[in-house]
Amino acid sequence: MDYLGEVGIGSQEYAEYAKNFDGSLGWVSAGAGRFDLTGKPLAEALYTQVAFGLKPIAIGVVPVGLGREHSPSAWKMTNAVESWSWDGQEGERTQVEVYARAARVKLLLNGREIGSARVGRDARVTFTAVYRPGSLTAVAYDADGVEIARTSLATAGKETRLHAVPEAERIALGDGLAYVRFMYADAAGTVKPLLRGDVHIEVENGEILGFGSACPYYERSYRSDTADTYYGEAMAIIRPCETGILSVKASSPYGEATARIEVR
């Protein structure tokens, strides 16, 4: 998992999120690890699951439309994310990574094949794709050409909402903390990673212990009641004050949302 300190050793960041790439003031985390600072699994985590036989196939997509890119270090395998929602980037080229323990994989966009490749011992193949909204599907085949697995990523719908999603609906007073993830997503909860904007929260029956995003470059305080989003997401960590209902009300450029957690 990513961690504070050793700043930038595994970061592969973009000008959209970082003013510079020299590890100076503003850089807070290593930018390495299979999970980001909020505990969200990255494409590297998907790859690891596939490599160890815990998952048959997965897709990672290199972000589109974020400007100048920092060169990754040896500690970063890929900056791909599990998304096919890149609003405003239609016609732009990107790299799609497919992870599978198979003989061959095929990549399809909206039902049309855009590539096929043999899979080596590293269980990873890369395709160049032009972004078009819809469904991106990867299919894995064994040595006899028999399909053994498939997976898809779907583009988020046009409507955008702020979602407030608690990790647990009930926590214990004294030894329990509330983790609430905020996401810019469509009505079904499909995140839109290119959307960005401050989220402000008001808490009842709780104390904010931390609120921020997973961005390795973050100039703000994690103790604030307002946080910037990173790939469309942010997270708050809240300690309850007493039993009852812990309420977290959030407002943003994309609407409002409330999370309610029972404290026992």
C-alpha cells in the first residue's frame, strides 16, 4: 500500500495534479504500492491477483487527457486504472493493459476486435486503443482456442452525482472509525476519473481525523473539512463522539450527498 514519506519514489503523476516532479514541497507519499492511500486497489493490485490465480482476467487503462507525465521509477509497474470513462477524450489514443494467465487474449471495443496477442509468462499484454465511449472487453483463451475468461469496463453515464459511501454501516464506539469515500460518478456508481472539484463536509456526532485524496502530491492539510478529489475520489476518516447516528453531509460542484453510520 502507498505510504507517507519517501516521496515520489514510485510516482507516475501528471501536470493536472502536480506542479512539479522534483519531490519538493507538496509531495507527501511514495506513490508506490498496489493500493493507494485510501485503500483503493490499483491496476497493479489487479495484476497481482491474476498472477497468483486469484482472478482470471483484468483490464487496466492508462489515463487519458491529464497532460505532461512524470517518468515512473522502478518501483512503479504501471499507472493504469480500472476505468473506461474518459469524458471529452473521444478519439485520443491510450494504452490498455490486459492481465491474464492464458495463451492468448483478445480486446474488443463495443463488440469489434481491436487487437489480439499471445500472453507471455508475465501474464500481461498491452494494446493501443482509441478512446470511444461504450464497453471495453477482454477475452482470454487457452492453447486450444477455448474461451476461459472475459471481463469488461463500461463507460459511465452522462449524469454526474456526488456519492458518499461508508465502508461500514455500523461501527463500535471507542474502537471504531468511520471511513467514507466520496466519488463523482453516474447514477449507478461508475466513477468518472477526469472529474475534479472540492468536496466540503459537515459532521454531526463525530470528529474529522483525516480528509483528503490519494494523490501523492497534496498541498492541503488532511485535517481540513474540505478536500480536492483525485481521479474523481476523496476519503474522510471520522471518529464518532457517542452512540447514535454519525452523519456526514457533503457538498460539491456536482451536488450533495449524505452518509449515515450507526454507532453502537
